[in-house]
Amino acid sequence: MSAKWERESDASKGTLTFEIDTETIQKGIDKAFKQTQKRITVPGFRKGHVPRTIFNQMYGEEALYQDALNAVLPDAYEAAVKEAAIEPVAQPEINVDSMEKGQPWKLTATVFVKPEVTLGDYKGMAVPKQDTTVSDADVDAELETKRQQQAELVLKEDGAAEKGDTVVIDYVGTIDGEKFDGGSADNYSLELGSGSFIPGFEDQLVGHKADEDVDVKVTFPEDYHAKELAGKEANFAVTIHEVKEKQLPEMDDEFAKDVDEDVETLAELKEKTKKQLQDQKEKAAKAAIEDAALDAAVANAKTETIPQPMLDDDTNRQLQQYLAGMQQQGINPQMYFKITGTSEDDLKKQFADGAEKRVKTNLVLEAIVKDADLKATDDEIAKEISDLAEEYGMEKDAVEKALSKDMLAHDVEVRKAVDLIADSAKQELPAAGDDAEK
């Protein structure tokens, strides 16, 4: 086969010209005839038994060309791609230049290819220094959060509602005197100051007591998720049934045992909490270093124009993964779009905004894999299969059938590239002068 590749000026798109030889064409025509022979009926012959010569006399061999082309084109295109040493990133647009009888068929394919990456520095990137210190104040704050979670709500017999109190209310909302969907509820428990209601609603209940009726006036935010309510003034007729205040437990050994059955004393709980916070900070620091170092490596690299199909594929993949995550939580796409007041197009635009950065980052990582000659070992691939099986509750065999060894190796190698960038990064304090303090 003679294949010729010519890039266009933007370097991510080009023209692949190739031929299909006469021997391959003939095999395709033979296959096309066998398929056609089963379908046609010719007087004097049983269905499926018309001779080739009779068919050619009646219809001409050219009648088989399109089916023959469909049969041989996939392999011919793949061979041309291999010969031209290009890496397409989308389905090609193929045009037939000539299909002359007894001659090789000539075709032209418009092909988007993976952009070339010129790496800059990616080792020893300077990143902000991460503080992983856990102070006593951090521990106390975490325990206070747990204490708040252990609080009991006790009725205020004759006290006015304050921020932090919970009120049990009925409310009926109207706009211009008309009720609206989602604007009414009975016996609703609302913590004042939680910010769970429209701005201004909770503040207007502060200072009121049980059995009082309160007329609450608010304006829906301009960016409210229900577009039909955004920016509109509403009136809520509210009846307060109960006012409850938090009763916090004492910070002692009994509290510690209630919070964590594996400890006996408050001192043990503090020590365990400190270790947990330390782990969290170290994981967060590692993630921050990875992000900063990777951003720097990507910024140092030069990438040719990223073809639109790559951006579209990334956007659609992000969209499907997000909706699949919602589905796992019991929220189907229709429900999600109704709750959020958005559409699939809105969500797609949101993911499209970050597509170029995500695609470029992946291209740079793949280039680093090649530059650093990073290889996935059999043991690493086996571990990847095991980890995925555990994460998704699948059998290992099912994972291996769903994902090829090349795909698994690719993921392992890209992760190695991230580790290489992050592990070589240099943490530096923010520089006040020319040099950063290390």
C-alpha cells in the first residue's frame, strides 16, 4: 500500500491519501456478491443461486462496488494509518477519488490526529510549601464539631428564638397573592442561622416565640435555581409551633466514649483525633503538591492545536461520568435537571469550559510517560485490576474483559508520570525577594 500524509497548517488535521490494491478489491467484490446473491431473485433461478455471470450481465459488477468498499475499507484505512505513522483521534471523513475497474481504488481521508507535545521542565518544579502541622486548637475545633453533632434539642418553654435554635414551623409562600410550587410545608424543622432558606427568611424568625404567627417577606436571589422564582418578592405566612435550643454534652470521658466506642477517655479521643487530622492534612498536602507541580509542568510544555473532536469527547465523558455518579445516589438525569433547574446543555457547557486544560494535561502526561520511558509491570497491572474490582464491586475477570491490557497499562503509566512530577517537586515558602526559602 502507498499511503501519503499531509498535515494542514494547524498541525492537528491533515489529509491521508491511500489506495486499495486490486487483489483486496476482488476479495471485497466476491464477499459483496455472496451477500447480494442471498437477497436477489432472478427469473429462472432459485433465490440465492443466480450465477455471477448472469448477475454481471444484468446489473454490472460496479453494482457491488459500494458493498465491497464497505467490506475492505476498515482494514485498508487501518493499514494506511499504520504506514503513515499517525494517531487519529476521531472518525475520519473519507472520500473516494476513483473506483475504476481493474485499477486500485484511490481514497482520501480527512483525519484529526493527536497533537504533538514539546515538553519543557517537568522535574523539580517549585511548589508552595505545605503546612501539615496539627495544633491543639485544630483538635479542639474538631471535637467541638463532634460535640455540636451530639447536642440534644430541648424545648424552650417561654423563650424567644435565637440563632442556633431550631424552630418547628408551618409556612405558606405566595407571590402576588398566588401560591407557588415548593413554597409550603407543615411541621418543618429549621435551624436558624443555618442558611438553608432564602436569605433573610431565618433572620425574621429570630426573637419570636412558640405559637406566634410571623409574616416573612423575602426576595428570591437573581441566580435562584428555579428560574421562574428568581428575583421575585415573596410573602411567607409562618406559624411557629416550637422553639428548641441545643443542649451540649460535657467534654469528658463519657462524651469521648459516645463519640468513639474504641476509646475510653477524652485524652485517647484527642490523640486519635490528632492522628486523623494529621492523615487528612498529609493527604491534602500531597494532592496540593501534585496539582501545583502538574500545573507547572503543563505550563512549561507546548502543545499543538487540540482538535475539536478531542475536546468534545472529553466533555461528553465528563458529562456521562457525572450523571452516572448521580445515578448511583438514586438521582436519574431527569430528576437532577428538575432539581437544579438546568438542562443537559447547561451541564455540557460547564464541563466544556475545562476540556482544553484536561486534554492538554493528559497529552503532557502521556508525553512524559514516553520521555521518561515509564512502563507498567505485570504486577502493577494486576494490582490495578484488583483495585478496580474492589472499587466497583466486580469480579477481576469482568474487569479484564471490560478493559484491555493496554488501557490498564496506560492508566498505571500516567499515574507514574504524576508521581514522578510530584515526588521531584521542591516545596518552597512564598518568595519575598529573588530567592525562595526552601
